[in-house]
Amino acid sequence: TAQLDGKVALVTGGSRGIGEAVAVRLAEDGADVAFTYRSEEARAALVAERIEKLGRRAWAVRADSADTAAVRASVDGTVERFGRLDILVNNAGLGVLGPIEGISEEDVDRVLAVNVRAPFIAAQAAAGRMTEGGRIISIGSCMAERVAFPGGSLYATSKAALTGLTRTLARELGPRGITANLVHPGPIDTDMNPADGESAPMQAQLTSLGSYGRPADIAATVAHLAGEGGRYVTGASIAVDGGFAV
Ligand code: NDP
């Protein structure tokens, strides 16, 4: 049997990029997978199809991470639909970059709502539903660990906040056998950060390996943490960044 047989996962922002790779990988490993998306319904339907082709149940739920009620409803809905929740992956995120003078208060509110408040609310809602063996995994960024170029004030602030959340969740939920960890991707080829984008050569050069990673690289580490291999890992920040932050 697959290592996540009988488990249920919820991945935020699963219609594209890293979230899609995570959702499909967890299904390959045996989990039934619910995932949220904001607007790309057709893309979400394709991901659900990929999961179902693997013989697992899928649920694509439109839920804007900026809307706390929608975030809570996605957690509750997953439990109603699939009967339990074992793995929460906080992946949905916004990358707003630029000089600090150009960041508006609206940008600050929007990015903190999606990148920080949503993972907080989802973890809070999920913690109430999870039992022994539960896993809360958040997607941070290598920019929370190393500021290698200017323009990341808001983004790095939002991703660094997840360290505090993850460590506290580890302490509070550890006695119940639930782990919480943070994965920090380096430059990963997605719509948000395409490997043929303008700043891609600069980003690639800042890694030790000199190249972009793939969404599947992040999914592999998330799958490890979600499975038996993650049993004794909690409160950790794990770089999957090609050696960007070294
Ligand atoms: P993409 O922009 O390629 O994909 C974003 C996904 O999240 C889509 O499924 C999108 O849904 C969904 N999403 C975006 N905003 C919301 C929202 N408000 N509510 C619900 N869903 C939303 O991003 P990546 O895959 O590149 O990034 C995933 C995570 O990894 C983010 O947290 C990002 O900060 C982080 N990261 C990425 C890096 C990279 O180089 N790519 C590096 C470091 C961290 P829809 O299809 O409906 O728009």
C-alpha cells in the first residue's frame, strides 16, 4: 500500500505551480486531496482529473485565501467531504516585489492577508480537526532566510512570519502528535517565477547549483514530511533552494 493510504490532504493554491505538484504527489502517495484555488476554474478541474486518474478522491474548492471565512470553509468542507483531515499544506501565496517606497498600504494588507493570515487561520481550523499523525506544512521562501537583492521587503516580511507560526504550532500541537514544518523554496519554475523571466539568470546565479528548481522538487520534500519520514521532524525550516540561502 502507498504510504499515505487512507489519509486526507488539503493544499491551498493547488491549481498551478508548486501547489499542483504537491497535490498530485500526495495523491500518488495515496492521499485523497482537496485543494483551493482563487479563480482558474478550468486549471483546477484539470488538476482534479489528474488526482482522480490516480484512483484518489479530489475536491477543487474555490476559496480566496484573502477571505478568512472561505479559508475556514475549505478546512471544514474537506472534513465533511472526506471524513477527516491529516495533512494541511499552506501553499497559496502572492509575490509582490519592488522598492519599499512603491509598496502601497493595500499591497501590505493583501499580501499579509494571503501569505500570513490565511496560513494562520487554516492551521487554527485544521488543528481542531486533526488527530495523532497530523501534519501542517507551510511554503515559505528562501527570501525569508537570505536577502540577496533588494525589493523583497513585503514578501520577505510575510514569509519570515511563517517561522514564528510554525515553531509555535510545533510546541502547541506536539503533545497531540501533530507536526508543523516550513519548506523554503528557492527559485522554482512556475507562472509566478518563470525560468525564462527577466530576472531568472540573476536568481539562478544566486543559488549554489546555478539553476532553477522544479515544482516536483518542493513536492518531494512536502511528501517526505507528510509521510512516515516526517514523524520526528517538527518546528523545522527546510530549505529546498538549490543552495540559495547558504
Ligand atoms: P503560482 O502563482 O504559479 O501559483 C499560485 C497558486 O496559488 C495558483 O494555484 C493560484 O490559484 C493560487 N492562489 C494564488 N492566490 C490565491 C488566493 N488568494 N487564494 C487562493 N489561491 C490562490 O505560484 P507558485 O507555485 O510559484 O508559488 C506557490 C508558493 O510557493 C507561494 O506561497 C510562493 O510564495 C512560494 N514560493 C515560490 C517560489 C517560486 O520561485 N516559484 C519561491 C519561493 C516561494 P489560481 O490558479 O486560481 O490563480
